Amino acid sequence: MSLNRTFFMLTLVVLAAIGITGCNNQQKFTRELWHYGDGLDFPSRKNILDDLLANHKIVGLNHYQVVQLLGSPQFRDTSVFKYSYQIEDTGTKYNPKKKPIYTKNLVLYFSKDSIVTKKEVTEKTREVK
């Protein structure tokens, strides 16, 4: 193999590696990144959700521990002991072309003793009229 061909192949491999890692915006979960936002939009949450779910115990935490870790939820349903944390909501942005609104939430279910018994990520898309 010639030196030019070897250099070309090496350059191609490096560029491919940069492209692959550049597409992956996943980050480590921190409370600061989780809370970052204006109250309507939390731009860091979609990039840290996978790390939160994989590396932080949520099921088994009590209400106080959840609030210490994630803060107050954007939605709370006390009739079924459920908290919902907004991950992504395209409806909070200006939408003049009436594009479908996409929402993604982390939903936590609590027992009557205020212990998290289940966690799930919900995603919904709805048309705008």
C-alpha cells in the first residue's frame, strides 16, 4: 500500500469517528444540567436522560429524595401519585406553520408511602389545529 493511500484511509477513519461522536450529544447527568432552562424549555434534559436512567437509582427513592435529585415536577397528579418531568416539548416554541407537537416526559409513579415504584418515558405527537 502506498503512503498516500494509507494516509487517505487513516484520514477517512478519523473523520468517520469524529462524525459518529459528533452525532451523539449524550452527556452525564448533573442536577445543574437537569434544572437548566427557563421553566418552559429544558434543553439539556434530552441529552442527559439516558445517563440518568442508566446510572441513577430512581425506583425505590422516596418523595424527598426525588425532589432533591430532580426538583419539582412540571406536572403532578396526586390522585394516582404520579410526577411528570418534561424532557422535550416542541409546543413551547413559536410554531407558525402548525407543525405537529412532540412531547417527551419522564413519568414517576409513587406508592401511597411516597416511594417510587415505577418509572417510564412517554412520547406523544399531536397535530395542531
